[in-house]
Amino acid sequence: MEHDFVVSTVSGKVEEVAIEVHSRIYEWEKLFTIRTVNGNLETVSVGLSGEVVSIEVKTGDSIIPGMVLAFIKDDLIPTGCD
């Protein structure tokens, strides 16, 4: 089974993990808050809904752009083929 993943677009430290494993997320919901190396707070969200399969970081972890933060099982229901 394939999962979508949430990646960081910035370098910094994880300030907040706003989700839990097996929780349901909705499009553009806040998933993580990152304090960038410049001191700004960035909110991480994605354009999909589904179930959180795993969280790969915790509060205080240092991250870099492209680093996977979480895996999501998208709940998009495929249309049937007739």
C-alpha cells in the first residue's frame, strides 16, 4: 500500500507536532509548526485528507528541506471502473 508523505520545506527545529498516529487529518489542517533558522514560525500542512500512518519527527528535532515528517494514508476513494 502506498502512502503520501509530508516533507519539510525549511530548515529549523520542530516546535509543535499537532497530529498523532492513527488520527484523521483534513486538507490544509496544521500538522507541524517549525521554527526556522531565521527564528520565524512556519506551519506545515498538506492538501490531502486521510489517516496519519506514522510521524517521523518529534518536538525539538532539527530538520532540513526535503526531510519526511510524516506518512499519510490518503482516503481518496477511487471511482469504480464499469
